[in-house]
Amino acid sequence: MNAPIVAWIQLLMDAHQLASHAICVCPYKPDIVTALTEAGIPAFLLKPRELDPGPDVPGVRMGTIKRIKGLAFRAVALACADPADPMNGLEKADALSRCERYVASTRAREFLMVTLVI
């Protein structure tokens, strides 16, 4: 399921000239970091209570849904292709889960990708 996210990020960087630091993937998943690294795309983990270093440090930003709250990126990918992710059943999800996913999706200023279980 990581191939579509990596391909989308490559498209953003090649066709739209987005810098890697302007792209975010959440929630953080180690296998996505591995897929990005194997594709030659740097990744940068956003840690709790630490500032995003900005354009001086390259890397697709990776973080939890809660960590990216308050930040803005040109592009955001919500990696929700897990059957247990509330995004796959919003009508049954609790209010907090729905709100968190709404906030995460609004972190994208130009491009948003959401992966779901079909």
C-alpha cells in the first residue's frame, strides 16, 4: 500500500516542484519511511514538542495525526489503509477520531491524498 503514496510524492516533487519538506505523511508508519528511503526520497520524523526545522532540513515530514496539528504543508497524505483506522468507518467512529482526521486533512494547502481500505 506504500507504492501509491511514494508514487504520489514523486509526482508532487517532479511535476509540481514541491520540496520534500513541504510534504507530510501521517500517521507515521516505519514501512512508509522505508519505502521512501528506497525510492531515494528523504524522510524526517516530526517529534513531539520539537519545532519543524523548515526548509533547511530536507525530508518528507512524518508524524502522528496529533503531531501535525497546527502545522501546514503544501501536500498531505493520510495513510489510512488499515481496516482498523477510523477513516474506514467514519459513521461508526467516535467524535474525537472524526475530528482528528478532519484536522489532519486540513493541514494540506494544495494537495491531499487519503488511502482507504476498499
